[in-house]
Amino acid sequence: MNIFQARVTIINKFLDNFKEPFSHKQFAAFKMFIYGMLRDYKRLNLSSLSCNLPLDYQQFQYFFSDSKWNYEVLNNLRINTLRKAKTTGFSKEGVLAIDDTGSVKPYAKKTDGVAYQHCPSLKDEAYCNVAVGSCFVYGNKHLPLNLKFYRPQAEFLLKKDDPDFRSKLDFAKELIDDAISKNIPFSYAVFDSWYPSSDLVEFIDDKKRKFIAEIKSDRNLLFRHPVTKKAVWLQQDELVRLIKKHLWHKARIANYKDANLPIYGFESRLKDCSVPIKAFVVFGRWSDEDKQDIHILITNDLGMSHKKVVGLYMQRWGIERMFQELKDTFYFDHYQVRHQEKIMRYWMLCILAWSLVYWIKQNACLLKVLSNNPSTFNEYKQALFKLILFSSYTCLSKNGLLYEDYFSCIKSNRFRKSCLFN
């Protein structure tokens, strides 16, 4: 059944916070788009949406392509809406996770940003779009904050020296500045081994902020040799060998997912970086899928304990869960638009649909409505769509013109009535 001018109070209450960037017609298209995203599709696109909504394809195309609305303003309103409620707000103990994700586009080589490049979601090379994102993570909560659209060097006249080119590390800096400007009270910035360049480490330290990151095995760390007592630059293999041979008795144990991980911590510096750091060599795997037996974490919090560093760093997985939920439940990589502005609009609307479900979930809005309580995002989305169908059914049964239009191809009045009232 199509969605007919559905009015679900709990959905409208959330969406009414977003009238500011839109005209009256734009806001109607915006609401219908969010309503439409709560339905299940094999492949979501503007055509499939228009087939299930009281808006045609041209109206949706205009909404994405030619209408004037700013996705950054929309995102700011979304964050302020979540901030207002205690159940969806931000805690001072949360961390700012930064990572990138890829949307595979093998047949969209004329789309902005698509190139044969590293695709984070595949962990391999592919034709894809890449976005760098930030996420606030606190315990089991993870809230998307912002996204940056990455365009590879090949799209710029002067390649990486072009003044308009932004690397992923540049975007990481911009996302940190964005979180600070929005007064997001994160305690640490956390990111994986791709991001902790000397430049980014010094940038964060200059901001008087703390970070925790993993480093790659070929990074050089300053280490006091246990035999010669001299400071030397060592990579992971030699560092591990010396710790196991001479310093194993000083290793401490941290528990993660019922695994006891030996950890050796020491004060150090990265080569070509002026910021004093504390390094932690972690012996063991994070999970059964982890292929690495050794992990080295670094932080500019010199008072960090071995237990705390593991607990805080592993909150980084919150941004991975966020990207997975956006793709699995909210069609984040289903777009069929080519230009950066339109793709960013689509991505922000996906994040807003995620935020709607999160807001409803955290505020227990369905507790007195449903006989059983959903738990996952997909279950909440399905429950909300049932409410939309009930609302559409009611609207269709009470609106004669709508009823006649919908059943215009059905000749039998008996069949019409049996469909609607039985």
C-alpha cells in the first residue's frame, strides 16, 4: 500500500524541528522523503520513492537538484535537536571517533568523487565514493556528527598541490574543529592507524585536546634500550622483541571481551613529532577476526593507565557500527545522483532518518503504542512503517477523492470495499 499523506505524531514532532532551511513545498518533500525511507526497498532511488509517495519523480528531482536548502544548516538543527533531550544528548565522558567509509559505485565513473581507490568498507581497491565522518561515542551510544566528501587528487588540476584539494587528514582536522565549534564535550579523539600523522598529532595537541590512536608497525618510537640504557628509535618488531626478553615482568593485564591482554606502557615520542606521548604495546588480538597479534596505541595523555587506554580506544568501533546501520537500514550507499552537492544532501537525509529512529528509540516513544518492544534499528524502522501504514489506511478510508484516485483502475465496487474495510 502507498503512503497517503500519513500523519504519525511522534514522527512529525521530530521533523517539525527542521522547518527552518525549507520553504513550505520543500518541507513537504523533505517530510515525505523521510517517511519514504522508513519503508523497505531492494534498491532505494528517487523513482522507487515516488512510486510509494504522494509526490512524483520530478518533485523529488527538483528537491535534490534545484531547490535552495543547505545540508549543513539541516545537520546543525539535527545536532541541536538531539542535544535538547537528556536521552539523546552528549556526555563529557564520550569520545570523538573519526573514520572514513566507502560507497561502492562500479558503474558510476562519471559521479563526483568516484575513482579506483581504497574502499574502507571493502578494505580493498574499488571504484567508490569516500566520506570522512565524525561520531560521538559514549558506551553503547553512537551519534553521527558530520561528514566530509572526499575527492581524489586526480580530480584537481594541480593534484595534491591544488588549493582546493583536501586530504583525509585535512578533513580529520576540520571535523575536530567542527566538534569543538559545536561544543561537543568529547574527552578524547580516537582514530585508527591511518590517521595519526605527526601533523595531526601536533594539531590536536595545539588545540589542548587529548587523543588515542593506533599506529602502524613501521612507525618509529623513541624507546630507552633496556641493555644500553640509551634512547633509540625502534619499530614494532624490535620493540616487541626487547619487551619480551627484558621487560615482560613489567607488563600489566587489561581485560577486553573476556580476554586478558598483556600491555607494556612507556613514555615516548613519534619520529619527526614534537609532542610527548605515552605508548602502549598490546599483546593479543581484539577479536577472532583480528589478524594482528600486536597493537601499539599512543596518546598525549601521559597519565593514561593501561586499562583505560584500551577501554576508550575500543569505543572507536561505535563509528563502524554507525556506518553499518546507515548502509544496512537507511540506504546510505543507494544514491543515484552524480554531483557532490546532491550526494551530500542525500547522505545528510540518511543521517537524519537514522537520528529520527534513534530519538524515538531513546525516548521510548513506542513503549505504550506497541505490544512488543523492538530493539534493533531495523526493528524500530519496521515498527514505524506499520504506524505509517495504519495512518495511510485511515487517510484513504476518509478521503473520497484519494480513495477514488487510488482505486480508479478497479471496476468492481465489491472488490474495492473488501480491500479497504475487511
